Amino acid sequence: MRLKNKVCAITGAGRGIGRASAKLFAQEGAQVFILEFDGLSGKAAVEEIVQAGNQAIFVQCDVSNESSVKNAFEFIEKTAGTLHVIYNNASVYLGGKDGIITEIDSEIWHRVLSINLNSIYYCCHYGIPLLQKSGGGAIINTASSAGVIGIPKCDAYTATKGATIALTRSLASEYGRYGIRTNCIAPAAIATDMVKQSNPDSDDFDAFSFINLRTPLRRWGTPEEVAQLALFLASDDSTYLNGTVIAADGGITINGDLAKAQAVDHA
Ligand SMILES: NC(=O)c1ccc[n+]([C@@H]2O[C@H](COP(=O)([O-])OP(=O)(O)OC[C@H]3O[C@@H](n4cnc5c(N)ncnc54)[C@H](O)[C@@H]3O)[C@@H](O)[C@H]2O)c1
């Protein structure tokens, strides 16, 4: 019960990594608030958690909308009276629409920045005062390998993920004095709907051999594996970690020349 009596807000927890984390956090004793845009998946996540005998509450929230986020944190304060963890997980990867900077449509650019980056501003702006009132807590941000190494043809997405890492460090510098630790997870190649949707030609993960080849572990990661890392960062197991960026990517981002890795496998 590593999160016993803790109140945690997780954005985008209707599916994927967020949902796996919500289930694990609740299993570890937390009361989890699921801040999710999609009502169907958000409610289904809550139902699954409650059926397992644990605590979760669905809060319909568009993280790219300031008043929606403000209302969500007001609701959390009214309902739970406190908050210990803010897990900024929600993002979009608009495959086929995001792209190179000279071609990307300005509406797409602003939409991606709004969902992936402005959301962190809103959630921290309205959530950090609650962490301060509770005497401290943990913020977990979500970047990507795209924030750590150069990845072409998704410039809006990479811009938000690089900014997420920079913001993690400045939040860690400023709010550490209040007992608030801010850390960041940088996933890659995790088998979720986001990855399926950005590779619409196949719904078979094994078919994406390029990922298998580029990952030193030669397999996809699971949302549950990232959830374990999030649990570590949320809990008292990581009390001296502040401002870190931890890759959850099977080693992709340390792999150097990815094209060469592929060539070697084919040899
Ligand atoms: N899956 C990967 O390999 C991978 C790689 C790098 C980074 N990431 C990051 O990990 C995080 C989770 O990714 P995932 O693969 O689980 O994604 P996912 O698409 O499966 O889940 C994202 C969730 O966010 C929700 N969401 C989207 N827009 C929202 C909004 N405006 N307001 C509230 N909720 C919203 C979606 O409805 C969905 O439930 C994201 O930040 C993503 O960028 C994932």
C-alpha cells in the first residue's frame, strides 16, 4: 500500500499508460481522480477500479481548456479536501497531421501545444496550491523519447515534449522547497492506442518491426511497466528524486545511430 491515504489526479487516464497507472495507484491505496476528456473510457476506468474494491472518481476534463482544469481541481478540493500527486499524462500525437515545420498546419500546431503543454501549465497552476496545502507532494510529467533525441516529422509533438522536460526542471527548482518533487517520465515504444493510431496501416504491434529492431530489448513496452515507474515517482520510494527525467523505452534513446542498429540486424 505505497499510496495509502494519498489523493492523486491523473490526466488522460481513460486508456493506455494513464489507465494502467490509475489502476495501480488505486491498488496501492490511493484515491484516484481520473481527469479525462473521453467520458466513455474515463467512466469505464473508474468502474474497473471500483469493481476491484479500490477508489476512483471520474472528472470530465479537457486539459487544454483552462476553465475545465480549474473546475476539476476545485472539484478535487471539495471532494477529497486535499491532493498529493499530480500526474500530467494526457497528450495527443496527431500522426498524419503533425509533421515538418514548413508544412504543418497552424491549427494543428496550436492544438498539439494546447493539449500537450498548456495542460501542464493549467494543472500545475491550479493543482500546486493544493499540494502546498497538504504539505508537499509529487508531480509527474510525461515527455517522450521525442523530447530527448531528434525525431523527424512530428515537430509540434517534439516541441511539447522538449518543453515538458525543461518545465520539469524549473518546477523542481522552484517547488522543491515546499516538499514538492517534480520528475518526468520519457516513454517510447509502449503498446497503446496512441501508437496504433499513429501507425494506421497495422493494428498488429509485432508488425512494427522497425520498433523491435530499434529497441535493445527487442520488444514493445507495456503500459503496466510505465505505471510501475510512475508509482515509484509518486511514492515515498523516491523521496530524494527531484527534476529527473527517466526514460522508459527499453533503451531506444541510448541506441545512437538507429539506422545502423537496423542495418546490423539485417546483416
Ligand atoms: N505509447 C508510447 O509509446 C508513448 C511514447 C512516448 C510518449 N508517450 C506519452 O505517454 C503519455 C500517455 O500515452 P499513451 O500512449 O497512453 O496515450 P493514449 O492516446 O493511449 O492515451 C492518452 C489519453 O489522454 C486522453 N486525452 C487526450 N486529449 C485529452 C484532453 N484534451 N483532455 C483530457 N484527456 C485527453 C485520451 O482520451 C486518452 O485517454 C502521453 O503523454 C504520451 O505522449 C507515450
